[in-house]
Amino acid sequence: MKHFVSNFFKLTLFIFTCATACASSPYPQSDHYDGEKFFQPGAAPARGFLDLLKWQLSGDKKEWPTFRENTAKPNLVNEVDSNALNVTFINHATFLIQATGLNILTDPIFSQRASPVQWAGPKRARSPGLNLENLPRIDLVVISHNHYDHMDKISIEELQKKFAPLFIVPLGDAKVLKKFGVTNVIELDWWQTHAVPNTDLAVTFTRVQHWSSRTPFDRNESLWGGYVFKNKKFSVYFGGDTGYGSHFKETSEKLGPFDLSLIPIGAYEPRWFMKEQHMNPEEAVQAHLDLKSKLSLGCHFGTFQLADEGIDDPVNDLEKAKKKLNVKAEDFVSPDNGQSFMIKL
């Protein structure tokens, strides 16, 4: 009887422990999820509050203009030929990708500030190259991670009201979008693929080197990544927000080469603080080579001042990097807000 009680107690404790673990771990453990937090395999330890304070007190931030007018005008099309893509850089990491019968939006931000509130936080120095009210029908929106300059509540709410598109997000972010009123949302883990209904498009979530947080208390509780859009006609890579690493070659080996890559080139100074999370232009050009991309467009620059470099530094440094790494000027372009590219496949 004593053994029975002992074994029963152990079994009950085991079941309770498993149930508790399952309740607190919405996703299975993996090489990048420990049951509570997502993490970057093999990456350096994340910079902490003291590092952030050191950077903010350094006083090395270059002055940006209060506001700069856009020079490009978007060239949207009603129908895209099956052998082409029409891609418009809206601002920051927001692109409109127009394919045959399908309009895709990446990391939409149309708000005045990249912030949880609109009275404080990084303020835009350029207008969106295309206003939300002038967008064509949007079928699909992808979110790379939950930082405020990539997952903007106001923009998502407006897109939901106007188009009710399909949203694809990293693990951990669907519950947030549902609070924003989104009704059609899919979560993906790294290397998971979703076939978009009623199209021939497959969307794969890819590994990048970054992190996530929307409050001081939820760091890395959701995943981060990039996307590959692929069908029989084209293959497009969107990098979201990332430091440089082996993931570019890995992505190319699994899913490349690419007709087009959308690669971040900004928010990279000072290097001691930013290197693990944001590429500089030279690293971005190397990523272009790693991805075996026919054409790359830069993003994540020139709209919100998120780091120490000047507003024109990413563009100027990209030109230097292309020369250094023997990449043709026309193969990696830093677009202006609102600039459209008709890409023949």
C-alpha cells in the first residue's frame, strides 16, 4: 500500500508537471525555443540595459533633417503580366509587391512615429511614398517581427478595416494581431511554408538574426524572421530586420536563387551595439551575394532615425560597398520612398 501511494503521488506530480509545462509552452521546444523564450542559435549574448544606456549617453548621433520631401512618384498597375513583378518601396521596410492577381505588403508602417504612442518615439523624416488610402487591394500582409517599426498597430487596424487580408506572422504574434481586430492570421516557424489559398504562391518563413520585444517584459516571447515568396515564375526574398550571418547562405541553399531580394541597409551605427541585430551596407551587399540575387533593393533606412548614422549614410555607404565587393551599381539599388520597379522575370 505504501508503494502504491508513493507511486501514485509520483505519477500525479509527473502529470501535474507536464500539464503545467504544456500550459506555459504554447510551442514545442526546438533549436531556437526553450519552452519559454525564442533565442538565436550560436549568436552572441543580447545587449542589455547598461549597453543601451552607454550608447544613448555617447552623444555620437548625427543630426537628421526635420523633414525631407520624397522625389519619386509611385507607378502602380492594375494588372501585372505573368512574366513580371511591379515592386514599390513605400518606406522603411514596407514594400508593395504586385504580381499577377496578387498584391503583397511587407511590414506596413504608415504612422507618424515608430512607437507604441504617437506623442513620443522615433518620428518620420519622410512621408510614405504611397499613402494607405491610395493602396490597391491588398491580399496578403507579412510581418517579420514585433518591433514597432515593423508591426504597427494603427496601420494593421486600417488594413484590416479596408481589405481584411491574410496576415502571416511569426510564432507568438497572432494573439497580438487578433487584439488589433485581425480575423485571418497564420503563424509560421522558421522554414515552415504556407500555400496562399486560391493562388500558386508559397510563403516560407526564414531564419534571420534578430530579436523581439514590445514591452520591457516580453523579450523574445515571439519569433523573428524573413520571408520567401515563391511560385513557378518568381522567387522573392524579404529580409525584415537582421544582422549578418550564415542564414543568408542557408536560405539560398534551401530556397534560392532569387529574382529579387529586399535587404535592410540602415540603423547600423555604432557597430559595437548594432552589429548583431542590424547589417551595415557592406554586410548587406555580402548578403546579396550569398542569396545569389539578380536584383536587390535596400530598405530600413531614411525614414525613421533609429541609430547614429546620418540620413544619407546608408545610401553613400552602399555605393562604396558595391565597388569594394565588385557588385554592379544596378544590381543593388537604394530606392526613394515611392519608387516603383517593373521587374521582368
